[in-house]
Amino acid sequence: MLAFLDSLCSALIARNTDEIRRLLRHPLARALPRLVREEALAVANGGLRGFVAPLHTLRLYHQTAHLLGACADPAIPTARDRAQGQIELPLEVAAAH
């Protein structure tokens, strides 16, 4: 289910209407809450409501990830990541010529 939600979130953020409709036809879409289905349809149909961020879907993804044990945000480096040799490189601003 988490992979399905991840795909749906990606399609919604990219406004990929074909992919959104394909995912809504998937059997797992029947398990989605009404607000998530309505949000996905609004984005797929491109109405005024379709231009908002897919908050209901992103919230469901976040809640599902926590229920399944993914307790950390993969975008935030942990002490374990740093201990395994992951380094952070400083960002340098290119000087304008």
C-alpha cells in the first residue's frame, strides 16, 4: 500500500492525469478514504480545486509510513547515516561574471 500511495503522491504532485486515473482504477484505490479519492479526481480533472497541494494524500502517505514502521524522514540524515560515512558537501554559490 505504501508503494501505491507513493506513486499516487508523485502523480498528483506532477499533475500527471493519465497516471492518476490509472492509479485510481487500481484495486488498492478502493481502500482510499473518500477525501483522498476526491482530491485525486479534482487534480486529474484539472478544475480550480485541482491546483492545490494534495494534502489529504500526503497526510495518508505519512500516516501509513508511520504505521508500517518508517519512523524517520529519509531526507533528514541521522547519526547512523553520518557514522556510515555519508558526508554533507557545502553548497557553493557561483559568482556572477
